[in-house]
Amino acid sequence: MPKIITLAHQKGGVGKSTLAFNLAHKFKDHVKTAVVDIDPQGTMIQISPMIVGYEVLTKPKDIKDILKMDYDVIFVDTPPYLSNLLTDLIEYSDLIIVPTKAGIADLMAIRSTIDMLKEAKAEKKALIVFNMIKPNTNLTDEIKDMATKYGIDISETMISDLVAFTRSFVNNGLEKSSNKTAENQLDELTKEVLQKINN
């Protein structure tokens, strides 16, 4: 049975697809990896012809069928709104990554996702990841401190707002990037993800 890693946040523009894309790239050389794109925007489906090393799949008719897919790890890119589908995914997932920007509005926006996780008693398999972080701002630390009140693990690694991540779609990952900061951040986040799914 595959490990299921779902990226969920009911707000758009927090970098779910970019994180799914880049994390899948980190896994693909070690385990059989896929991304299931259930977001109607279909970002991953649209770029799938350029992806080498793992498959991008559309949503199965029954979301439970993800558990029967012949992969070691499956990342699920979800739509920017809450649905009953997300409730099922939370149940089947080994890890739910909740990406968020370091802004007051973004932090407030994850409340509904957090409530859904708590209702499903899935707090222990969730991880808030601060994504698209602007450099040299005290706001990030303040927001991170506020987020601790949700009672969900917060990733030690924060992903910066770097062009390398945006360009990773064109470059088929960060492998061709000369940005060591981006590579190091993704490496560290990957280690945290592995630790969470293997606990």
C-alpha cells in the first residue's frame, strides 16, 4: 500500500502544486512516485508532459482507489476549497501537509483546514509548512509563533520565495538549479516529511 501525502489548504496561491511537484522530484529517484491531481485548476496535469521520473494522474472515480495504486509514495494536490473529498483523503493519508504563507490572512485561512483535521483526529499526521517566505522580515517569526496555538506540528524548514522554485516547473525540478538555498531547503523539508511518514 502506498504512503499517501496530501497537500491541503482551502486558500489558493499558497504553493501546494509547487511543493507537490518538488517533493515528488526528491522521492522519484528512490521510490516509485506519483502525483494525483484532484485540483480542477489541473496545474500538475497541465505540466505532466514535461515531467520525467514520476507519473501525474487524474482523480480516480473512487478516491479510496488511491490506496490500491501501484506506487510507493503518492502526493495528492488538492483544490483551494474544502470538500467531502478532503475528509476522505485525511482518513487515507499518512501525512497532510498544510502549506501557508506567513501572513495574518493566510494564517486565519487555515483554521477551517485545521478544524477538519481535528474533527478527524488527524492532528498527529499533519504538518504546517511555511511557504513562499519573504526574506528579512520579523513577521514570519510572529506568524509562526501564532500558528503554534493550533496544536499542529510546524515544519522547522521554511521554504523561501525564490525564483528557483517557480522555475523548477520549467527545469524539471531543482536539479538544474544553481540556487543552493532552494536545494538545501527542499532537502531539509524532505527529511522532515520522511520522518513524519515513517513514525
